Amino acid sequence: MSVTRAGLAPLIVVAALGGLLAAAQAQQTPPAPAATPAAAPSLNILVVDVQALLQNSKSAKMVRQQIEQKRTEYQKEMSAQEGTLRQ
């Protein structure tokens, strides 16, 4: 038990000193900002609603139409095979 206490004491002291040094650095005044260029580039942010894009785009509508067409063809084929198997 005494070994553990002796091992933790230096760590506690180092942590406390580190905290004091960090607090001292945080209270220092920040350096003066560098001269900003006259023509700073503007920041553009674009938000894209991917779900709406996938639902409303022409290509997505065409893909849905093709899938529906293939599903209908497959369903007809399965119905025909089912009819032949039932006979």
C-alpha cells in the first residue's frame, strides 16, 4: 500500500503543476492578429438534401420506372410458370 502511495504522489504533483502552467498560459494575452489580406476569399457552404434529390430527379424517376417495368415482367413470367405447374 505504501508503494502505491509513493508511486501516486509524484504523479499528483506533476498533474497539479501542469494544471497551474496551463492556467498561467491561458491568462496570457493572445498575440496580435496578422494583417488580413484586402481580398479575403469568401466562404460558400452548400447543403444538399440527398433524399429529395433521389426522389425528385429525372434520372431517379427513370430508374424507378425501369425497375417497375422489370418487376411487372417478372411477375407475369412467374404467374405463367405458376399456371403451368398447377396444370
